Amino acid sequence: MMILKDILYKVTINAVVGSTSITVNKIEFDSRKIQTNDVFVAIAGTVTDGHKYIDNVIEAGATAIICEKLPDLLKDGVAYIEVANSNQALAYMAANFYEHPSANLKLVGVTGTNGKTTVSSLLYQLFKKAGYKVGLLSTVKIMVDDTTYKATHTTPDSLVINKYLKQMNDEGVEFCFMEVSSHGIHQCRTEGLRFAGGIFTNLSHDHLDYHETFAEYRDVKKRFFDQLPKDAFALSNMDDKNGLVMFQNTQAKKYTYALKNYADYRAQILENEFSGLLLKVNDSELWTRLIGSFNAYNILAIYGSAELLGLEKDEILRLISELENVSGRFQYFISDEKITAIVDYAHTPDALKNVLETINNIRTKNEALITVIGCGGDRDKTKRPKMAHIASALSTKAIFTSDNPRSEVPETIIEDMEKGVEPQNFKKTLSITNRKQAIKTACQMAEAKDIILIAGKGHETYQEIKGERFDFDDYKTVQEFLKQLQK
């Protein structure tokens, strides 16, 4: 229970009708969850507009309404607060309601197109191994020290973020690592939080169904760094042309990492095998079980962040060598028939290219590389032909299949993909709508020492078709089929 005016601190208010001295129970933006004495924040979302439900929530017991436009009919005994931006208001209110939990730990945000999950998850792993109590807010899961909770979004809503951060405070968590998506930044979910640091991984083609242009997508990412406080650090990838853009208006202390350019944290790849990477980081050598140049960048981001957060260099090197792969990120096994199966979340053109180039740099070319790839429905259609072009050009065989078709017809998505295949690669492609059948076919085609890459879904254990989620796990599926072939 809190006084309404106390949870409105820092909110940009245009008008107030009624008293802000009332006691409120909790904050909600989902009209279905409203109970007596709750505050309802009306948000105009992409699917529905919360302003439509103001009468319903008052009937359900809401005593305060936060909205961008006051209703025509105002009811007695209800406080109406007109705000400039409901998403931003929700973020500040959530932070106030949960007593600013981000200020009581060191919160580090990781943003970029690719690598967010790997960097944040491995930083969680590293600091746990160093003996700290640690939190994680990621696409794969939410961790409050040793307790796991299910994640539903890359960046959860403001109420969920602050609820878990408060729980971390209660359990003595010292560090928290958080994926920060462009959607989350655009919808102000990270406002009202105090970050100790921000990491920029890279920027490439993604989410142009949501952000109208690449420039807008880039500038939304940049906004996260613009909001960092003076005592925070900003760590950016100098090999990405947008690395310096992130620094333009930040007050945070600036640090850089790179493989190709001069930077504060620089690495050279000495060995790159399926067993791992041997890197020279600044003046020290380190071995990691992670694979590929894209993971060399992730390791640099982890190394730099850990040092900026106060860990000793020698300890960081030792801990990095102990890190284990993140679920669905270049997760692989070798069958008894000596077939290598790799499952990776690569669902953008750049990520797919990185994974395929990594495999091609390691393999001897005497073995086949069979790629199973799909594209999500109701998402950025412009990347579909690009994904298919990359898969067909860099693989021995490419099988196009369903990812999460959502409300779209899977065959239509595959047709969009096929448009990107160049004539010389037509014979290398195959289209199988059913994902399970596509994986089975790849396993049947593979011979000893061949490599199967199943890309696009990674850690996801479901397929979303026509509004329903069905159990589906790429890693388990390919394991089962390869075991069957051994019999």
C-alpha cells in the first residue's frame, strides 16, 4: 500500500482531477488484473488501447486512472491523472512503488542486435563463479541468484523488472545483468532504473517491422546510452560502425573493445576449433569453450565489463575459461556416427552469416554442411530472402522450413525466403514446411563427419502456430533422430 502522490514522483503530469493523497493497493496496466484500490495505467499498445477499458477497471475497483487523454465522463471518487507518456509514467511509478531497487545493486544493461543473451548470461555465470549473489533478466530466463523464473520477453515490462529487482534486493544480490531490447527502450521499460553500466554488442538488420527505418532502430539503441548516469560505464564494440554513435551523447565513462581496431580491450584469435577458442586478450592468453569470432567479441565484452565492475584481471581470465555455452547459442553435440549437430538462435541475417562462416572456417570442406532454417511469421518480412540467400550460399544443402509462423501461412513465409536464392544455388535448397520432418530429413542426409546446423529458434522449446504454442525443442529433436539412425 502506498500514497498515490508518492508513486507519481518524476512522472510528467499534464492534469489532475481528484485527490492524489489516496492510498492505493498496487499498479496494473492489464485491465483483467484490476482489484479494489488499484491504480490502472492506460497504455495505447500495438494490439489494443488501454484507454478503452477505463470504465471496466473502475467497475472492478480501480480508484486511480493514469492516462494520456482524460475520459469524457469523469466519475466521483476516482483520481484521474493525465500524463505525457503512459509507458514512461508506468516505468517511474514501478520504480517508486518498489522503492528504487536498481539503486541498491550494480545493474548492467546489454543491448545490440546479436549477443545480448550470451553476454548477459555469461556475465551472470562468471560473477556466480566468483562467489557473488547475482541476478539475470534475459530472453532465456530470469534468475534471482539460484532461483529460476520463466522469461516471456527479452526486456520484461517495468512492473516485472522492478518486482524482480526488489526480490534481488531482499535476497542480497550484488550484481544484475539485463538484456535491453530496442522494443524495451522504445516503450520506456528501462526508464526509472539506475544502471551501473551499458554494453553495446553490434547492430544489424532486425525489427524493421517495428522500427520503420534502420536509423530509427539505431537511435532507439543509442537512447539507452544517452540515459546512463555519469558514474556508469559505457562499453562499445569499435569494430561496428555504430559503436561510436552510441557514445555521442552519453555522460557515462567510455570504454571500447575490438578485434580489428585499436580499443581499450583488444583480442586476437590464435586458434578457432569446435573445442573452443584460444585468444590473446590485451597481453594475456585465454582459452574458452565458446566458438567463433562472434564469440570472441562476446568474450571481450564480458572481460571488459568484469574488469570495470572491479574483478581482478587474473581471476577474470580463469573464470572465462570455465564458462559454459548458453542454451541454444552454438549448442552442439557429436553423435556416435560422428555427425556434428549445432543448434543456434541465429534469426537475423548477420547472426546466421556469423554462425555459418564460423563453421566453414573450422570444417575441412570434405564434409557437408546441412542448414535447416526458417523465418518467423508476423515479423520483419524483408529479412526472409536475405536469410535464405545466406543459408543457400554458405551451406552444402539448405532446408527451408517453419520457424514460428504465428498467424501467417508457413508456405507463404517459405516462398518469401526462396526469392533470395541465387540461380546457382537452386539445386542446393529444399523446402519442407513441417519443422520436425525438415530436421529428420537433414539427419537422414548426413553422413559421418557431416555438420547439421538448425538455426532460428535456439533455446525456444515451442512452436507458435495460429495463436497456439506447441512443444518443440530443436536440440531434443535432432538428438532423437540421430539416435534412431544409430540403431
